Amino acid sequence: MAVPKRKTSKARRDKRRSNVWKLEAPALSRCTNCGELTSPHRVCKNCGYYKGVEVISKEN
């Protein structure tokens, strides 16, 4: 069974683990109605439209 010859330092251990916790940027798409950036497959928070259909009535 393989055994390390030297103790791994905390810095070396943490550098190795650093890539595990990288966050990915959220996916964004443009609303077809108003052009606002929204999450895909969600109703637009700005105008209330989804796939060209008004789902939530918003008063301006």
C-alpha cells in the first residue's frame, strides 16, 4: 500500500483542493420581449413574459 514519504503541508493540500470549489457564472439569456438579461427557462422579472406569452401581468 502506498504511503507518503513526507507530510503534506496545509498550503499544498489547500492549493490542491482550491479547484474543487470554483463557482461557475450563472447562465443568462436575453428576454425576447424586453431584452433584459434573465435566467433561461424562467419568466422575465422585468416584463413577466416567457417565450413570447405574458405569464405575469406587470403594470409599468
